[in-house]
Amino acid sequence: MTDNMLPLMTETVLAFLPFYPLISFVLLILLGKRLSWRLAASLSIAAMVLSALSSLFVISQLSVDIPVITSHLWTWFTLSLAEGANQTNQSAASININFYLDGLSAVMISVVTGVGLLIHIFAAAYMKADENFSRFMAYMNLFIVAMLILVLADNLVLLYLGWEGVGLCSFLLIGFWYQEKANVLAARKAFIVTRIGDTALAIGLFILFKELGQLTIVDITQNAQLLWVAGDDKAYWITLLLLGGAVGKSAQLPLQTWLPDAMAGPTPVSALIHAATMVTAGVYLIARMNGLFLLAPEVMNYVAWLGAATLLLAGIAALAQSDIKRVLAYSTMSQIGYMMLSLGAGAFSAGVFHLMTHAFFKALLFLTAGAIIVALHHQQSLFKMGGLLKRLPFETALFAVGLVCLMALPGSSGFFSKEAIIAQLWSSDTAGPLLWYCAIFGALLTSIYSCRLFFLAFMGESRFEQNLQPSSSKLLKFSLIALAVLSLIGGVFANIIEMSLAEVFPLDTRIVESDPYWLHSVAIATPFVGIIFSWFYFASYRSKESAASNKNTFIASSSGIATFCRQGLAFDSFYHWLLVKPYCYLAQLNRRDVFDQLLMLNAWYVGLCHDVLKSSQTGKLRWYAAAIGLATFLLLLVLSVDVISTEAS
Amino acid sequence: MTQLMLQCLLPILIIAFGIVLSLLLIAWRRSQTLILIFTLTIFSVALLASFSLFVNLASDIQVTTLVKVDSYGLFAFMLVLIASIAVSLLSSTWLIHTTEVHDEFFILLQLVVLGAGILVISDHYAALFLGFELLSISLVGLVGYSRDSEFSVETSFKYLVLSACASSFMLLGIAFIYSYSGTLSFTDEPEILTNISNSDSSVGNVFFYRVGFLLFMVGIAFKLSLAPFHLWTPDVYQGAPTPVTLLLATVSKIAMFIVLMKFWFSQAIFVETKSSDENILFLMSIFAIASMLIGNTLALKQQNIKRLLAYSSIAHMGYLLIVLMVISPHSVELAWQSALFYLTAYVLATIAIFMTLQLTQYNHHNTELDVNDWQGMFWQNRSLALLIIVAILSLAGIPLTMGFIGKFYLLNVAVKAQQWWLISVLIIGSGIGLVYYLRIIFVLFSTAIKANNVNEKNNPKELLPLPLTLTPAMNFSVVIIIILSVLLGIFPDLLANFLVKPY
Amino acid sequence: MSITLVMCGLLFGGALAWLLEGIKPQSARWVSLLTVLVIGVYFAIALNSTAYDFSTLQLLVRVAWIPSFHIEYALALDYLSIVLISLTLFLALICVLVSWQEINDKVGFYYFNLLASIAGIVGVFTAVDMFLFFFFWEVMLLPITALIAIWGHEDRHFAAIKFFIFTQVSSLIMLVAIIAMSFIHYQQTGQLSFLYQDWLILDLPLSLTQYLMLGFFIAFAVKLPSVPVHSWLPDAHTQAPTAGSVLLAGVLLKTGAYGLIRFVLQLFPQASLNFAPVAATLGVVSILYGAKMAFAQQDLKRLVAYSSISHMGFVMLALFSFNIIAYQGAILTLVAHGLSSAALFALAGMIYSRIHSRDLNNMGGFWLNTPRMGGFALAFCAAAFGLPGLANFVAEFLSLLGAYQRYPILTIIAAFGLIGSAIYGMVLFQSVFHGKRQVKPQAINDLSARELLVFSSLLTLLIFIGLYPNSLLDFFQSENIKLVLNNTAGVTK
Amino acid sequence: MIAIPLSHILILASTLFVIGFVGVITRKNTLFILMSLEVMLNAVGVAFIGAGSAWQQADGQVMFILILTLAAAEVALGLALLIQMQRRFKSLDIDLLSKLKG
């Protein structure tokens, strides 16, 4: 292989990278149930392996000399510009199907293909019994395609394609067991709520295009920085709208409500889409558009605050959940809140790093939870679990690993990433001490709900009486272990990521003020505080004795606050009353179409005239004659009135 | 009385002579076939005569002060003759089945045609009056012709009394106009302009003219069944025998409309001031608007076909009045052309529908034919159903048919005269009209049994009262009418060029 | 290149089908299928072999028709009409196929009507004599009305009458405008003329054109349809047989848009520019209102019908934005919506043929038995709510992107239609295919080979255009469109 | 001879005409209706003759003669129908003739 060949080959590999799963998807859909489990599984996993290998290869080609690899597939469409419509003076802007690989997308594709591959392996085992197995794997593959396109897109329209594509796959997978009404509604909700964010994103693109005449990310960033100064109004609005898209996809306030419901989908889906990859697309978007966001410090500030608010809200909500998956869902929201906070604080690479480690351990948590749920005959309620430590030691161990990372105990991958975030908050321009406190408080909440979860599920007395059916599939175990390892050692990637992202994100030129000396110690200590607090506060959950005495006390608390928290601080019902109800009511009210009715009123009116006129056709000769006279008289009046008026003048 | 003048009157003379001969024929032998053939011959000869006259006519020819023969009048007379031939053919199928004496029917028919003939060439109030009364009185006889019908007396009485009333109004109107102008001729230079030295101060008061005009219009409007003088129309249409209804709908309307146009476009010179001009135009637009709206609205839910057609004819006369809105002298030709084209389309369509009506009615053995009685005809008797469809589409003014071109002409006139109000009403009226026109067409296609009784599908007899077979002659005429309507709808110039005066 | 031949061929095929009905009913289907195929192939070949440059309007035929009014039989083609005719012919094929088993009654007459309406529509897209245009405009309605009235569902007569009256009344208004234009031509040149090209060079006083433009606009807005004159569409679509709905949604609505592009915008640039804010607002209202109404429907076909209103709102908004991007978006929307709504109506027809109901409440859980249908349905719903990768996305994106250049606020409001479309799209898809099986336990058949052919051809096109829209857009980047837009833009300056 | 102004004659004629017309619409008896019609026609005759004399033309009188014939014809028809009606309905009440309506 000569030196000339290598770039070309890299480009080709990059070009094909996202499409292996597409091939698998098409095959799976076309052949459907005719494929055996083995074939279907190997097909989908093979596609994933190919993608993963390709991404390994292309990433390995990235270096300081070659910070960016692009691959042009074809021109999607061309936007002609009216002359002088924008400041850049070109006549047309091409929107290409181009893939663009830099440090950031490298991180993303490695997460997507790597974690995706592991989850695929898990899913192959996990969903083995489902009769629609091949359809499931097809959707999963399709999702990977969309996600890869999203992260590799060199322009915002292509990104939007991936963005919508992952939304659709999310919808399909949440509603995979379509016969349950809850799933169907959850799928619909997920799609529609994220669609609201997508619309904001789309509007953002419109404005962007009008102002810059560009939709290619690199050009946008360059032009924006050339044309606008920080605090520019246009940048403010554009980034605000992009943020709208991001909060929708990443389940941040105020569009966070869909995520907990989305847990209705099969667990691998929750792991892949609603923890590891899709929900982080919002983070990716902001990170990707950092050049633009930096021009709008106010929006950066909003990002931080939104992140913090979500972080706290989700943490509080997680405290009250009874469904293991919902706890994890809220935890996901809260962790993404961290990432947002980090982005908002300008600590882009820390955010992205947390994105990666979170992908590892949250996938691990979800998958393990899935394994547990299956073992418990699809029992998801924490209050029905308990004492699994002994009955499912393997799963418990893995889960514990995940939780450790989640709580960011020192040494775990979560520790590195989360600490990196927290460390940068205090002195950030767009964040500040207040947010630092939020983050710390969030960490505290995290450790508390993690402990609560752990105690309820794994300690105390077993409240699940039937026999367990732990899966013995090797595939399943393999993927879990792999993820656990990644979660544990994820911290070692910190430097690599820091390096690879250095090109993408602007260098932090801020003069690091002397942070208070206690910052670090407090941050590190926080999870332990939480653990200790929970150890005592949730003592009843872990002690066997008390549980034995009153088995039935472990039901979800029905106190007002608990319910309020359990419902995610009642955002759902708030939106229900604010938006859904009025819309439905309006639709219901106007089902008959008021315009139609107004128009048909004419028809009714003519019908009425018909009836009136018809009653004049009495058949009586004398009336007919009289009518002639009457009409003549009236017409005479009309004439003479006119005559008089003309004569007077 | 030159020879040329006699030649010009030839078609009328043929008819008049024919009447005398028919009377003699009856005296000689009472035979329905014979009198039918004779009547048809008379009409055909008159048609030929008027055609050759039409072709050879070099200019308008004034025959005494009473009549003026022009190409428009001749064309209208040809239309009248065609309609009358249709009426005689249709009545023959009807008369066979009645116990009446038939021969006088044809005499009356010829008298009607004679009246119409005089009307279309009249240029003088006296001629107008003569033609008018000849037409009316004979029609009274025809309307109640089937004495065994329960409605005959009522129909004739209504027609007689109301028509007499209307003629009285018209005559009074003529008297008023005469007192204003001092001449009974349409075209003569009025005395008022030449002989100003009249001692009577009240002579020449324009108010007389207006009142007179209004009263005159009452008579005309009655005959054209323009709203608000339309009340008699549906009753008489329904009560009269179908061929006579056809006569009412075509011959009497053509003749009256032509005479109205002649009167109108010659009387326009009477109008002195702009304001009075608008005054009378305003009156005419009231007639037009009221007719379009009332006619269409009344037809809306009507089930009885004859009544429905009566109402629709009211609307059509309303549309037609638009041609009178022409003010500028150089548009007069367009107005005539439009009116004649529209009338032709209207006459063809009306003949077509009444023809079908007569055929199916006879098949039904009842006089009260509902729209629903035509149900599913398209699947039973395609040519007849196509005839109705083409006729209805023509009446509704849908392209591919003559009616559309007619409407196109009218709109041309209206746009030229900038009568936006009339155009709006025409559009609204057409919209309402579509409801009942389409309903008829849909009935032809409908296969559902009347009571929506789906279970009785295997009993087609109930559904189909009309597997009627047409005689070859009938079939031929059906096809001819269809082809004519569509052909002239696609290539209107075949007729339009004909209408343009050759000189 | 003879468009006349195309129309005559279609008519002839239809007539043949009608005649053969008496002999062998089955043959009517094959005859019409063959006719459409042959005509389609002929059209394609003829297009490839002509030397015309269709980037501007090329007059193909010009024969005197009604000399007394100087009316001519004049046909012309440009890329716009070529694209729309191709869409028409393609959908004609779809129509023939979807009616294959649905229509068993009076098959021959049915296909005659179908092909006759196609012929009329082809006429509409090519006529440049305005009288001729109007003639075709009206004539195409007749067979479509017949399709609704004879082979429609329970309320067919009402729907057909409503449809006919709406279009007829509005087109009479247009006729008045046409006549007025010809008189203006007479006043300026001393001769009547109905020829489009003659009208283009008229110098019209603005005060007058406002009204004339409105005359045209109303007719086209009704056909498009735009709120508030849209209400014929839900009824007509719902009651029409499947092919009728496909035809209505796929092609007939496009004649309205075509009219707007060709006549309203080009004959009356200044007037439409003045009117543009109103029209654009109407477009936006249509988008949102259509989406909202679609959501409220229980009837599958009605739902899709309202969604068409919503989509056509994009066209209206885009066209009155006077922007090349929006213009391309509008044209693309025409094609994309033609395909996707045709597919959705075909879907409704297929479901109706299986369960004899259009009520969403009677559906649910169909995926169990009909995964293939479900897959296609999902794709078409996705197209309807503008999933990127399918044609509708590019169309809507371009429309909005372009419209934003001129009407930022309106476009932002219009963008909420994206949410609305997602809502009704989800409702549509989920209430049919998701959930528990509502009715009868017996299995519902999945797609037959014929249906599969229909769907896969539609989907292939949707995806192809969605991923490679330049295949179409390239035709609309040439100078003539710039000319049009400059024409209108020039007036502003 | 003191010329009577034309307007007076016309007013007289109109008055007569209205009287006749009111007769038509108020009388139920068919015979009276026919008579009232005669009154109307004669009123027109008065108007014609008055107008003719004002213009010093014979036309008015010619018209009057024509009107007379018309009146005769009409009455003849009317009476024939009257007999029919009497036969069929045994009454001359015009209001009986109202079967056709709607």
C-alpha cells in the first residue's frame, strides 16, 4: 500500500462506514421471519463489527497532521442564492452527503459503534425468544446507521437527517411491543416531544442559512466567527434554537418528559438509544456547534442552567421511582444534565468525555437491569425485588460496577469525567460557583438514589418469591463484562480524548483563577457523603429484619411529595393540561371543520330560501295575479324613487 | 308591397297558408297521420324557405311599418320551426294514447308558430301585439288540450287569466310609451323628436316612458317567466301535456326574447339622459338577478322533472337578460350573436330533455315523472341517458357542450359591459344550479334501489321501469342531438359564423 | 413530440376499455394498463428525441380553433409541465393498479373515466391558450366527478356535488378573468387573444390586475386547496374510490399549484407580489389548520385528506415567497406529495378492501398480520411528516428555507406544522398498526404482489428523490426560473 | 274644444285598469274575473285613444280595435273553460283550481 493509496482508502472506508448496518437492515426487513435467529443475529452483529472495525481504522488514521478526514459521497441538493442575499457572496450552497471525521466525531463513532456492537450482542441474546427478533435487530441496525450519519454529517441538513432518523428508530423501538397501549403511547410521546425540539432546530437552520448562506458546519463556524462578535443577536437566536433541538433530543428541561416513558421499550433499546447514544445527540450538537455557541455567551449560560436544572430535577425524581428502569432513565437525564452543564461552562471536552464514560456505564447499568428483569419474569418494580445479591451475584457485581461509575467514586470512569466537569465550573465565565453547588448537590443526589436503588434491589430480604430465570447466554455475559471493563477503565481514555478534541474545541484561554483549595476535596467527598447518608436513611431497605416483619410496607410511598417526585415533578400533567388537552379539545371541538360549516351554511341558507320561495308557489291563481300586481307596484316604486331623486337634482 | 317584401314574408305566409289548408284537410278527412305529415311538411317548407331567405338576405328589409325582416329574426324563426317539428313529433307519440280529437292540436300548433313568426319579425307594437296574442290564445288551447287530465282546466285557466292580465299590463305599457313618443314603431323616428310643437304639455314626459316601459316589461317578463313574474311557470309546465310544455319552454320563449331584443336595441335611442338610461338598466338587472337567483333556488330540491325544468328555465332567461346590458352600439352584434347562440343551446337541450321525458313518461303511464324515475337509466338505455347528460351539462354550462359556449358568450358580453354584479350573480346561480343538474345526472348512474333496500338486489324489475326500446328514427334523432350539442360545443364557429351577418 | 397524441391515446384506450367491457370485463383492466404503459413509454421516448430546450416554454402546436374569438389550440411544454405530466402518467399507472380488484362493477366505464381524466389533466398541464386551458380544466372534472359519484362510498353524491360546485364556481370566476384579459388584449392591440404568450407581454395597469389576479388565484386556491376554501377536499377524498383519491391528491391538486406558478405568478407579478403576504398567510394557516384537522379525524381517508391540505399550504407559502429555493421546494413538494399521498390513499384503499371500514377505531394491531403493509405504511407516514431521506423532507425543507428569506415570522409559525404533521402521522400509523387487534380475529392478508408493486415503486421514487433531489431540481435551476423570479423581484425594486 | 290633458286621460285609464285588476285578484267567481279582465282591457283602450288623439294619429284607435278582438277571443276561451269547470267541479270558485303547486 503506497502512501497515496492510504488517504483514498481511508475516505472510502469512511464513506462506507455507516452503511453496513443499512445493508443488514434491508436484508433483515426483506427476509424477515424467514431468517433463523442465528442468521439474523450474525447478520446484524457482523454489520456492527464491520462498522466498528472501520471506525477503528479511520480513527487510527487521524493524527495531528491529519486532523480531519472527509469523504464526499454525492451532492444532495444545491441551494441557489439570490445575489447579495447574504454576506458571503457565493451563488449557490451545496448540501452534500459528506462525512466529516474529526476528533469529536471520532469519539462519537467509537462510542456508537463500540457500545452499539456490545449492545447488539447483548440484544441478540436478550431478544432471542421474541418472535419478531429479526425486525428488532433491523431497527437496531437502522438506528446505528442514522446515529452514525448524525455524528459524521458535515452539514447540518445531513445531521438533521440522522437526527430525525434516530428519532424514528427510537419511536419504532419504544413501540416495538406494539400491542401494549402504554408502549404505543410512550413511543408517540417520545417522537412528538422530540419533534418539538427538532422543529426548533429546523428553524435554527433557516435562520442560519439566511444569515450565512451556509449549512456546512465548518463554514458556518468560520463565517460566524468572521462576521459576528460575541453576543451577536443572530448568534443568540440561532444557538437558542439549536439548543431547543438539543434539549428535545437529550431529554433536558423543558422537553424531558418523554424519556422516562420511553423505558417501555425493550431494555437493549433503553441502553443503546435512551442512555448511550441518541440522547447524547443534543450534547453532540452543541459540542459540534461550539464555535457558534461561543458567540452567544448568554445561551451558553442558559445551557448551563438548563443542564443544572435538569440534573437536579432528574435526581430528585429518581429518588422516588419504583421502577428500576425509570430510576436509570432519570439518572440518564441527570447525567446528560451534567454534560450540558459542562458544555454551558465551556468545558466541551469534559462534557464529551463524560458522554463517553456515561455511555459505557449507563449501558452497563441498563443491560444488567435488563438481565435482572428477565430473571425476575419481567418484574421491574424495585419494591418487588430485594436480596438479589445472593440470588444473582454476577448481575449484582456488574450492577455495582455501574453504580460506582455513576456515583463517580474515585477510580471509576465516571469519576474522571464528572470530576473534570465539576472542576471547571467554578471559574467558568458562563457558569460559576452557583452552578458548581448545583453540580455538587446533584452528585449527592446521584449517590443517594444509586444507593437506594442498590439497597432496594439487591439487599434486604428477597421479596420475589418465584424462581429466578437468569440467562446463561454467553453472548449476554460477554457483552456485560466488556461493558463493565470499559466502565471501570474508561478513565484511561481521558488523555486520548483530551488530545483528539483539542483540535475541535478552542483552547481554553481563560486565566484559571485560583479556585478555592477545597473544591476538589468537596467534589470527591460528596458521593461518599451520599452513601453514608443513604446507609442510614435507607437502613430499612437493606435490613432483613424489618422487612421480614412487615413485607408490605415497601410499596411506593403515596405521600404527595413522593408522588410529585415520582411523576417527574408533575411536568407531564402540566404539559398535559397546558398543551395536550387544549390541542385535543380544539381538535375535538372543530372536528366538523368550522370553515366547512361556514361554507355549508350557505348551502343551508339557499335551502332555506328554497323553502320560503316554494311556499310562494301556492297554486292559487288569485295570488299569482296579485303577485304580478305587487311586483309591478314595487318596481314602479323603485323607478319613481329614482325619478324623483334625479328630478330633484 | 314589392315582390321582395313578399319573399321576405314567405315563411310566415307558408305557415298561414298551411293553417288554412289544414282546416280544409280536416274538413276533408280526419286522420292523425295525415295532419301530422302535413304539419311537418308545412314546417319543413317554412324552414327551407326561411333558410334560403336567411342565406340570401342582403340586408334588413322593412316590410311596411309593421315588420322588419332581418337575419336574426329569421334565425330565431328557424329555431322556432325546429322546436315545433320536435313538438309535433313528440305529440304524435302522445296523441296516439289519448282519446282526444287530434287534428285541432296541429292547427293550434301552427297558429302558435305563426304567432311566433310574427313576433320575431315585428317592428311595431301592433305587430308585436298581434303575434303575442296569437301565440297566447293558441297556447291556452294547447295547454289544456288533454281534457281527461285532472289538471287541464286548472292549467288553462291559470294560463288564460294570467296571460290576459299580463297582456293588459303590456298594452297599458304600450299606451304609455305611445303617449310619450307618439309612434308605435320600434324604429321610426319618434314624433317626440320631430314634432316638438305639440300643444299638450304632458306629452313627452319621460316619466310616462318609464312607467310604460315597466308595464311593457311586465308582459314580456311574464311570457319569459322572469322573476318576479314567474309564479305561473311551474304550474302550467306541470299541468300541460309534455309536448306543449316543450312548446312553452322553447317557441314562446324564443319569440318573446327576440322581440324583446328588437324592442330593446331600437328603443335605446329613446333614452336621452344617462341617468334614465341607468334607471332602466337597473330595472333590467333586477329582473336578471332575481330570475337567476329565484329560478335556481326554487329548482334546488324539486323532484318533479317538469317543475324542475320550469324553474331552471326561469334561471336561464335570467342569464339571457345579460345580453341586454350592452350599451355601446358596436357591441350589439355580439349581443345578438350571444343571445342566439345561447338560445340555440338552450333549445337543443330543452328538446332533448323533453324528448326523453315524453318517451319515459309514456313508458311509465303517468304524468308525474319524478327525477328518481330515471334511476339507473345509464345502465339500461345508454343513448337516451347520454342525451340527458349532454343536455343537462349543456344547461349547466359545462364545457364540451353548447351550453358552455353560450355561457362563454354571455360572460363575454357581461365583461364587455362591465356588469360585475350580474356576473357574480350568474356565478352564484350557476353554482346553485349545479346541485340539481348534477342530481339528475347522478340519478341516471345510480343503481341503488329507491328505498335503499339493498336486500332486493336480485329483483331488478323494481329498479328498472325503463328498459324501453327506441325506434330507429328516435335513436337517430337522439344521436343527432347529442352530436350536434357536442360538436357545436367544441367547434362553436360552425354556428357562430352563421350568426354573423353576411353583410 | 405530440401531446395531442398522448391525450388521444389515453382517450382511445379508455374508449377501447369501455367497448371491451361488454365482451370481456377483465380485458378492460389490461387494456388500460397497456394504454398507460404505452403512452408513458411514448412520452419518455418522445421527450428524449426532441431537440427542444424545455427550460423555457416551447410551443408545440398552434392551430386556430375558434377563429371568431381568436382562440387557438395551442400546447406547450417546459420542464415544469414535463415533470407534472410524468407524475401524472406514473400515478395513472398506480391508479390502474390499485383499482385492479377494487372495481368490479362497470369496469370498462370506470377505466374510461380514469383515462379520460388523465387525458384532461395532461391537457391542463400543456395548454397555453387560456380558453383551451379552461376547457381542459373543466373537462377533467367530469370524469373525476363520475368516478366519485358512481364508484364512491356511501356519501358519494354529496361529495361529488360539493367537489364539482366548489371547483366550478371558482373556475367561473377564473373564466371571467380570462375573458377580461382577452378584452384588455383587444384594447391594447386591437385583437382578441387568449394566448398565454401574448398575455405575457401585455402592459397591465396595476389597479386592474389586482382583480384579475384574484380571479385566477381563487380558482387555483380552491383547487390547491387552501384554507378557507378547502372543505370540498376531505369529502371528495373520503368518498372517492381509491384510484379517485389517488388521482385527486396526486395530480388534481397539482393543477392548482401549476396554475399558480404558470399564470398567477407570471402573468401578474406585481399584483401577486402585493398579494403575497395574504397568500403566504393563507398557506401558513393551511399548514397548521390542515395538520390540526388531520389529527382530529377518525376516518382514515379524511385524515390523509386533511394532511394534503397541510402539505399544499407549504406550496402556497413557498410560491408566494418569490425565492428560487422556495420555488424549487414548491415544485418538489408537488412531486413528493403526489407520491406520498397517493401511497397513503392507496393504503387506505387496501385497508378498506380488507376490513370494509375507514374508521380508525375499527383498526389497530394490523402489524401482527400485515408487517409488510405496516412497513410501507410507516415509510409513507414518515414521508408525510417529512422524514429526511424521503422526498417530502427536501421539499418542505427547501420551501421553508426559501420562505424564511422573505417571511421569517410566518415561516417560523409554519414550522410548527412539522410538529402537527408528526402528530397526525403518528396517530395514523399507530392507530392502524399498533395496539391490540380491534376487530375480527381472522387474519388480514398482507400485501399481494400487485399491491407490493404499487407500494415499492412509490417508495423507491420517494427515496430516490429524497436522496437525490437534484435529479429533479436540476431542471429548475436554469435561467428561465431566475427570469421569472427576477421578473417579480424586478418589480419590487 | 278644450283639450283634456293627456296626463288626465292616462290617470283615468290607470284608475280603471287598477279597478279591473283589483277585481281579478279579489273576486272568487270565475265569471267576475273574466269581466274584470274586460275592464282592464278597456282601460287600456281608453289610454290608447287618448294618446292617439293627443298625437292626432289614428294609431291609437287601430290599437283599440285590435284590443277589442283580443277581448272577444279571450272571453270566448274563458267561457269555454268556465263551462268545463262548471261540469267538472260544479262550482265557479277559482280557488278550487290549486292542485298544482310547490
